[in-house]
Amino acid sequence: MLLPLGDAPNPRGVPFMTYLLIGANIALYVLITVPLSAEPANPSDPLLPEYREVVSRSLPRGASPAEVLRHISAYDLFVFRHGFRPIAPALPNLFWSLFLHAGLLHLVGNMLFLWIYGDNVEHRLGRVRYVVGYIGTGIAATLFHTVFNPDSPLPLIGASGAISGVLGFYFVWFPHNQVRLLVLLAPFFMNVFLVSSRLVLGMYLVLDNIVPFLVSRGVGGGVAHGAHIGGFIAGLAAAWVIDRREVTARPAEFRGADAVDTRGDAGPTLRSLIRSGRFDEAARLYFAQGAGATRGALNPDDLLTLADWLARNGHAKAALSVYLRHLRDFPHDPRTAEAHLGAGQIEMASLGQAASAYQHFLDALDLDPSPEVAKEARAALHAIESMQKRQVGHTRAGC
């Protein structure tokens, strides 16, 4: 058995929305699942005949219909009414289904994953966007499952589709994070290892979901593998779109740059402004261009010079945008490590995104940086690790 226990690094502060979502799932389980599961189904419930018919047709070979039907609970009918059934879709049930669980183990497993991975994603997205992303990817997961099971009368419930969306965000944004993974082969072996987050999440996607999905052809086993896959893909796509917007968006302080005359190739003018020290004019002209038009307008040295000036003069988001465009346009340039360092310093010091900054600092060390850049990156990594309750234990000290 492989069981994640925690991850690092983590952001400081309390992930209120993650805890709120965990609390909502637990509250519904305690207030609805537990009492209704102990209560027999109402014989006069109009859904009972349909439920009996669906259960009779869906039982595995060898199961006794009479025995199963004798133990129908009020919660079974509640799930049948409020879970999402592809053959009878209802808009409110797209939401309801994300907060209902089949049993205690189902709930605990989902909440463990949300507790481990949700805080970093919430901190990166912000509280409102995080909740929107959670519910949105959960709905996408349900619809993805429905595409492959359009005639299924069985209700789909559980937070795992939405949580898979959170894992998709995490996969894109925190590739260098470490997961504490319990490896248990009782009674012979038990130990905890630090494993790359992408390896853990890759195993979750491929071994736990894609392979069973293909083997079962999208149906069977009582686990909605298609919903997990759909949620994960939705999280990947949403993270990619947000990353792209961070690169292409025009920072608020330079949105008035439309007044600059941008006819023709702005590259020579930009280079002249930067080299003569007229950085404010250069920044306004630079951001007046579309993000695509800035490709090739400046060489790597000029881009870094502009980004450094923006960072020093209080334009944190604008500086981050320029550093990210450097990474987009010159991924293999000798000074790319400096762009990673600059982006990480902005995210850590100005935007409070230490976990995101951690990724940039490790990327900088991977690129054979100058001694000065390597020293600053290592110092920043140590600062991030000192904030953690448990040390990350991974700073590439030999680089």
C-alpha cells in the first residue's frame, strides 16, 4: 500500500477554504450519511421501485437480489435522488454529488488528499478562485464520466473528481515539491520516503486511474476512474490557462500604455530606451505591445535589465511578467537561471508565494548558474525550508 502523509514546502498561514471544504464534507457525512444510513428506506417513497429495479440490474454475478434489497436504507434513496445519474441528469445534483460519500473510508481518503494538496493550490489561486476551481473541475469530472457512461442509472457521488482537479493544478505548479509517502507491505516492510510530487501524482493518474479505466472500458468496479481522469485534466488545463495569462496580461500600472505610438517594429526603440536608462518609457512601450509581439523585440540581456529595474522600483507583477516572458522566449539562454532567480525572488518577497518561488530556485540551480546566482538561490531555498514544520531536505547543495 502507498499512502501520502504530507508534502513540502507548504505556504504559511491557514488555508481557510480547504478547511471549509473539508468541514462541509464531514458535516454532511455526520448530519446526513450517518443517520440516514441507519434508517430503513420509506416503503412509500416514490423512488423506491425505480431504485429496486436499478439495483437488481446492476448487481454483480452471484449476488442475491433479495438480500441486497432487504437492506435498502434511507441514505441509499437520498443518494439515488441527489447523486448525479447520467441517464437522468439534474443541474443541482452536479453540485450535491461533490459533497456526498459512500462510506467512512471514501470520505477519509478524499479528505486526506484534499488536506495534503489543497493548501498550496489555494494559496496560489487565492480563496475565491480556489473554490471556483474546485467546484468547476468537480463538475468537469462528472461530465467527463458521463461522456463514457451516458446511459448509466447509477448515481455518481464523492469529492474525488474535484480533488483530482486540485491534483491537476498541483502537478503543473509544484513539480519540485516532495511528498512523504508511506510504503506499507505488512507485516514485512513499512517506511516513509520523500518522493517527487510529479512521480506520486503521475502514479495516481496512470496506475490508479488510466489503466483501470482502459481495462474496464470506462465502466465497473464501483470507482469512477473516468471522473478522476476528467478532473485531473481539467485542473491541468485551468493551470495552463492561468499561467499563460500571467505571461500575457498587461500589469495594471501599465494599462495606460495604449497611448504610446506602437506602429512598426518597436524593438529598436525599446532597446534604445533601455540602454539610455529611460526604463519607465521602455516599460510603457513594452507593455503596449501584445504579448506575442514582444517575442524577439528584446534580447535576453535587455529583458533581464528591464525586469530587474521593474523589480527594484516596486512593479512586482510587471517584473514577474517580464521574467516569465524571458523564460518563455529564451528557455535555453545562458542567463535563464537569472530569470528563474528573479521570478522566484518576486514570488517569495513581494507576492508571498514561497512554494511557487521554491520551484524557480530549484530550476535555477538545475541550469548550471553562475556562483552568485547559485548562492542566492541556495540562500532562498534555505529560507523557505526554515519556515517549514518539517524540513524539505532537498536544496541541491552540490550544485
